[in-house]
Amino acid sequence: MAELLPAIPASTLVLFREGAGAPELLMVERAKAMVFAGGALVFPGGRIDPGDHELAATLAGDLDDLAARIAAIRETIEEVGLPVGLTSVPERDALAELRRSLHAGAALGPALEAVGLTIDPEPLVPFARWRPNHAHMRIFDTRFYLARLPEGAPEPVVDDTENVRVFWMSAQDVLDEADAGRARIIFPTRRNLERLAQFDSFDAAVAHAADIPVRTVTPWTEEREGGTHLCIPDDLGYPVTSEAIASAMRG
């Protein structure tokens, strides 16, 4: 394998709620002007900040994992206004003040303390870790977590900065939208949506995650029948493990 290029630590949250026929996932549409995945549908998430590490240091456990969980929680509050990973669902005014503080650049720990809230990263379930290694593109080392929408949570509201739309949709329906040309999804998002589309409940997805230890996925190119393909390992629960590079959106 080629030498790994520098990567930005990041984290993302796959948020579930019950749907009529299949669980629905929370998706955001990135603004077209964004350098990374502009115009694409993604899960809420972003970089792991120094403040996330500072808050992680106050908790017991693996610091890198905790910082990633905290980043996923913080980014979900910032981007869509949903209080996942807190010990209780805050009142509307407290949540609004928390979100304003985060948008102003406050670290999550002091922002939570200011409105009398505390964090609980335990409900986040490790699901995957992706670290591409493509040259000439921004590279993120991203940890994916699963979580259930807390009871009593408000409706999501898009931040209108990095993202322009937020909505709930089943994994298969998102894939169908992309296949019909009505949406764009990057290679890691597509592979994870295909994996998530296999499950009829949040509990089934969690059980699957427990059976497959997280191992970092670094796609590689390989010549196969029909041309060059972008490939991933075949033992990590993904039902589709390659795609013609000509059709793969890589960020």
C-alpha cells in the first residue's frame, strides 16, 4: 500500500429514527460552495477540534474515541440543532443558546456548562472508520457513529452555512435518489448507506456493528474487468466493495 498522506481527524453521526417501513436517517445537503463534498448529501459531522480533546480529557475512556464522539455530538448540535449525546434533552431556549455559542466558536465543554447541561457520549455506537489516501484532495480520517434520536428531541433545523438542507430519509431511498440523478453522494457515504440499508431497525444496525470490529477503511484502485475500480475490503459488512472509478464521487 502507498504511504499514507496526512489526514484531518473528523467524526460523523448517523442518526436514526423509526420510519414507516425502514428506519430513517438524518441527512444534510452540503452547500455547493464547500470545498469538500460540495452539493453532496452527507451525515452531520466535521473536524475534531482541540476543545473536543479538552472535554474528552475530563472523562474516563479512550481519549481519541471520546474526542471523536464529542465532535460528532457538537457538530450535530451546530449543523442541525439536535441535542444528541447529552444527559437530558434541553429546553428550547437552552438549546438555542448552546447552538449560538458553538456557532460563535465556543468549545463544547464551556458552552454546555454555561447552560447547565452535561454530556453523555455513551449512546454513540462505533460503526466505521474511513481514511482515504487520494492525492490532490483534502483527506479526512473519519469515525462514524450510530445513535438513536432522543425522545422529545425537536425537529432539525439546518444551519444555512455549510449546509443548505436537512431531512430524514431511509438509506435505500437516499441511494435511489442518487441513482436517479436527483442527489449526489460521495464514495464513503454511498458504501455506508448500502451497508445501513440492510437493517430494519436501529437495534439491528447496532447488533451488526457489535459483530464487526471497526477497522480503518482506506480504498485502493485496482484494474478489473471493465476498467479501473475503487475498492474496499470485503470482510467489513459492506455489500458493495467496489465501484468503477469513473462513476465514484470522491469528495
